[in-house]
Amino acid sequence: MSPVRELYNPVITKLLREHDRLGHDQVEERKSFQRRILFLMSTIKFSEYEDSFA
């Protein structure tokens, strides 16, 4: 596993758990968690892509 994944995977897992605890009626809060998760996942992919050319 890449170092960046080792760094961010626990954070993403924590956010996913918090997201899953929210009720389905809490749409805005759920969307906020989804945006943060997607941002971190994009950060991982970008970093791995960047490292592949280093």
C-alpha cells in the first residue's frame, strides 16, 4: 500500500462510519461527508499518479 493510502485510509474509514450513522433524512450532512470522502480519495489518486512519474 502506498504511503499516502496508509495516511488517508483511516481518515476515510472514520468518515464512512460517521456517514453511515447519519439518518437518511440528514441529506445535507450526508452530502458533506461524501464530498470530504471524495476529496480524500481524489487526493490519494492524484498523489499516486504523480509518484508514478517520479
